[in-house]
Amino acid sequence: IAPDANATTKRWILQDVEEDLPHGYGNTIKVAKSGGQYTTIQAGINAANSGDTIMIYDGTYMENVVTKAGGAITMVGHGSMGSVVIESNTGTCLTVPSTPMSMGFFKNLKLKSAATGNNASKLFSGSGLVSTFNNVFFDYDINNGYTEKIIELVAGKYSFTGCKFDFDSTGSHVGESTFLSVAGTVEYNLMQGFSTMT
């Protein structure tokens, strides 16, 4: 792993795959089902320092991931959108905590839930300073229930670029579901290039 000193943004080469990481300026931590430094995303985050990049290799990770409070973290899925899945049917797939300087930068990931019942899970909850999403697939399926907050933006600034939003529901109470919940002081810096919700 080596940085390209001539690049305008920090670029890292990892196993013959080059990724643009405009926010990652520290170390790169590898998470993989086998052959990585860690086998869970949360373990990689717990070991990271502010400014580090978590490179996640293909697979489905059944986790409720929480980024560190008070720092900046970059999470990049190796490969195309959907190759790396963070899935939780209870709780929240991904949380950026509510401290003034918490920042999260996310690329090439899929957040997925197949919930049953009322308010069983969320895809994302953000309360930090800045969160950016690039090529992230938000995929929520619910059966016989409703959810008030599939994506919860509590405070901070958010950008969604090249993202996909998919909400499928069956059974009762589906009309009561809320895909996006916004409270407090929230700013949308950029929201473009995403597909329509189904």
C-alpha cells in the first residue's frame, strides 16, 4: 500500500486496485471475510484513528456499525456498488454519532434491511458534522409493519451522489412508513444522480 504523492487527492493502490479517496489521509485498514486485518467492519473502525480509511472487501456483513465519535473516517467498498453489504434487520445498519466533529465518508456500499414488524430497523442515522455518500445503495424491505425513520438525518451536512434508494413493502401498515426523517439543523449540500425510489 502506498500513497501517490503526485495526485491532487490522496490515492492508494491496494492489490492492483486503485481507489480515489479524497478524504482518507491516514492509514488504510483492510476488512475482509478472510485474508484481511479484521473480519468485521466494526473491529476495523475500533482500530482506526481519525483520518484512516477502512477498505472493505466483498461480502455481506451482518452488523450495526457505529463510527467513532469526534473523528473522520472513510469507508470504501472494494469493487462496485452492492459488492459490500452492511445488513441489519434489527437496529441501525450505519450510525455517525452526535459529536461536533464526527465525520463519515462512504463509497461503494450497500445498506440493507429486511425487517419484520414496526420500527424494527434503520439504514442510517446521522448526527455528526458531515456525512457524504458516493455510490451507496440504500435498500429497505419491510414485511407486515411500518418504520418511521429508514434514513434519519438528525443534524449536520449531507451529500448523496450516484446513490440508489429502494423501498419495498408487503403486508399491513406499509402506508405509515417514512423513508427519510429530518430533524434539527440539516443541510443537503448535494443530492444528485440517484435513481428513483421503488
